[in-house]
Amino acid sequence: RLEEAVLSAVSMQIQAIQDSLKHHKNTCELLGKEVQLDPNSGVFITLNPAGKGYGGRQKLPDNLKQLFRSVAMSRPDNELIA
């Protein structure tokens, strides 16, 4: 699992990739190197739920959270549906 400081540093690279894709560029500069981008690519992150079974979960830095749209998933209530 990545530490919060590492996640924060990675967010700058992710932002560079997202900005290049948003402006329809086919290259992006990462750590001083020009890299090719596939226009159909994207960056996704997942989080494990908080709880007993997922020890060691790291808090996401705010600058990384701002780069992504949150989606929450939950188990459907079968009693309510039926």
C-alpha cells in the first residue's frame, strides 16, 4: 500500500496525464520525459471499504481526490426490492 506522501506525489503525474488527455494531446511530459498517450486511455482508482477486513488503509490526499469523480457502491437491500 502506498503511503499518503507517495500518493500525493503521484497525483501531480496523474494530473499531467489527465490534462494532456483533456486537451487531446498524444504526448505528455512525465518526470522530464515525453511519453506517448493513447487517446482512449484513462486513469482509475479504487478504495477498499473501511472495516476490520481491510487493515492498513491509507487516507487519500485531497489533491488526489480532486482529480477523480467519486462513485459509491453498496449491496442492494433485497427485502426492500422484493
